Amino acid sequence: MANQVKITIKKVKDLKPDEKREWKRDYLSRKTARKTAHNDRVRENLTNLRRSLRKAVETKDSAKAGETLKAMYSALDRAAKVGVIHKRAAGRRKSRYTAQVKAIAA
């Protein structure tokens, strides 16, 4: 039979002040890294949609532009909801993209 190893895990409330500070610093750095990675993915998605919309507008493809605009609305609303971008920034971008699509439809 293999050796059984006893592992004791200290709870945060049982840590000494220095250990607690170190634990919190590590915890917050991991949390920041997670949030940064998420925000980067959301921003990358917005950038890709913006590029698709710009191509559709340049080629005057109103069908593709309309589909991309719908996806862009959804992505901007989700980004604003979770705080990746400000809600007024999302509204401003939606307004500008809509104006671009309307210009090629006319």
C-alpha cells in the first residue's frame, strides 16, 4: 500500500497577517489576469466585427452589412453590460455604424 500523505490546508482566516496579505495579493493578481483575458477576448471580437462591417460597407453589400450590424449591436450591448466598454460609448458606436450602413442602403 502506498504512503498516505496528510495534507493540511489553512483557511484564510487562520493565516497570519503577513501570510494573509500575500494570499490576497496572489488572489487579486490571478483575478486581474482572468478579467484582463476576458476583456481582451471581448475587444478582439468587437474589432473583428468592425472589420467585417467596414469591408461590407466598402463593397456596398447591404445584406452582409445588415447581418454584421445586428451581431455588432449584440456584442456592444454585452460588452457594455459587463463593463468592458462604457454604455454611452456602446451607444455612440452603434449610432455611427448604423449611419454607415444607412449610407450604402440609400
